Amino acid sequence: MQFGIKKSPTINFIHGWGMSPRFWHKLQGELDAFQSTTTDLNFTSEPANKNPTSPSADFLITHSLGGLWALKNGIYPRRGMVFINSFHNFTTFSDKHILQAMQKALKDNPHAQMQRFLKQADCESQAHQTDFWNTQRLHEGLDWLQRWDGQIELASLNCPVLVLTGDKDRICKIDKMMPHWDGHTLITNPDAGHALPLSHPQWCKKQIKAWIKDNNL
């Protein structure tokens, strides 16, 4: 008698604005019992006109804009979705005038603008790993942040949702995250900022694995 080999659950990781798949290396290492893939939104690669492909997976783990991008592009997991330092409508957290100012600064001096952003986002380490900024795609991403609202898509999700955030997040501030994700499981780290997968990958793993177990996923 032959028995089929049980396959490991799959995870698709989607990064946020100004990031690349490298952003996930630490958390991927922590979740190495899963088969994982990453979606590249092309902020640090060409071509700008390429439509990112995002494979189907059991679980979807997203960061910042990556969560909203997944909702608006119909990228839904089979078993559960994780939003890390993320949102379904960014205008809750930032005025459109600030995003428009970022677009102007990006046009005037891309390197300086991205250095400022990465510092605010607690992602300075990513700057040293980036040789190229795809300004066309970055402008497009800022436009998504101004226009997109994924509340309807979020409500249509047919799977459990986990939200992880940091009390010291300077972009998605905790006092706004709580009402923004009302009705969903939200867990905060008192010492973390906007880059939980970089700063606290083991903590993220612990919360994700406990959530999967508690929900029998």
C-alpha cells in the first residue's frame, strides 16, 4: 500500500512600498516548515510596466501596502491572511498632501526621498541592499496609497485574518490601527515599529503559528 506524502502548507509573502522580496528573508527563515514564495511589486527592479504575478497559497503574509495591494488585486489565500503593519485604506493614517509631497520629492531626488522614508519606516538596513529605485513604480505605488480602499474586499474574505503591529510604528500609529482593524484579531508588540518582519521575526513567527493552531488552519 502506498501512502501519499503530506505536503507542507504554502505561504505567499507580499512586501510593502519601497521594499523588495529581500524584506522577508528573516521571517521566511523562521517559517521554514512552510513552502514559501514571494511576490515582487517591482519597486527596486524593472520593468515598471510588468504586472506582478502572485501565486495561490494556503496563507498570505503581507506588509504595509502589500496587504492593500493583495486585496485590490484579488489575491486571496485558501486558509488565512496576515497583515503586518498593514491597512485596508492608507488615508486613515496619512493625509493625501503628504503622499503628494513624497511624489514631488521622489521626482526631485529619489535617493534622498527613499532614505528619509526608510528611516521613518525602521527599514534603514534595506537601503544598503538597494542599488536601483524604480521611480515609475514608486510613483504608481504612492498613487495606490492615495486612491485605494480595500474595505469591501476585506469584508469579502472567506478566511480568518490576523493583524500584527507595533506600538512604536510611526506610519501606522497604534491609536488608529485599533479602530481600523476593529472586528479582527490584532496583536501588538510594545517595542516594535513599522518593520516587524525585520526587527522581530521570531515574535512574528510565534504569533502566526499560535493563530494557525488556535483556528485549526
